[in-house]
Amino acid sequence: MLRHAGLGELGGEFSGGTGEAQFSSFLRHEQVTALSNAGGIGISDQLFEYLARGADCGE
């Protein structure tokens, strides 16, 4: 998910080239671990409430 969102990608003169490409998966793995340990990004309750309201309205 984070890779497709473009997290950690630098462009232009600050691009890390081949080295960045090889190690960026390690960085994303650690970022995902930190997000998970922190309890996520906080949208699950909002998503659940939205879907629950839709089910109640007969949609």
C-alpha cells in the first residue's frame, strides 16, 4: 500500500538511484511495522460507521 502511494520516493537530483530501489522495501517494512504498532492510521472506525449507516438505509 505504501509503495503504491509513493511514500519515500524522491525525484530529481535527490533520487537515490539503484541503491534507493534496493533498500526502499526495508524502509517501507519498518514504516508499516511502526504504523501497525501505533494502531493503524485511524480510518477503520470511520469506515465501519459509514458502511453500517449504508446498511441501515437500505442501500
